[in-house]
Amino acid sequence: MLQVKILGTGCAKCGQLADAVRAVIAADGIAAEVEKVQDMQEIISYNVLSTPALVVDGAVCCAGRVPSAEEIRSMLAPRTRGCCCKGSSGASGSSCC
């Protein structure tokens, strides 16, 4: 399950980002837990200088604006992590994984 955080002080754009993220999650059936973070110390701990910001699994994906639904979808998409070949097969028909 994805851990999604919306960082912001409660302004209108922070609400727009939260609504947009929840809409993409609902439309795509993504298993995610969404948390709104308004505590300035916690926001600063992510090195975010402008809000709203979107954090997915601990990584800041976007800050200072409300991304489009397609951008949000891309930010929430599963990624292959920790592998140089990203799980693909090479010429020999095998991957390094």
C-alpha cells in the first residue's frame, strides 16, 4: 500500500491537491493511505520550501503547485526499484535479477 502525504498549511491549493490525489486513487483503484500534514516542522523535515507538496512513500514528488491528474497518476505508478536492468531481459534472455 502506498503511503501518500499532502504537505501544506491548509490553503486552497493544498485542498485542491488532496482532492486531486484522492480522485486519481479512487478512479484507478490504487491501494493508498492518504495523510494531510500541516505541521510546519514535519513539512520542513522534507526540505519543502513551498506548498502544497506531494510525498509518495517518503519521496517528495512535487512541490509548489497542483499537478494534473496525469502527472499524479504517474507519481503514484509502481516503479521497479533497486535493479539496474529494471527486470528486463537482456540479449541472453535473462535479467540480472
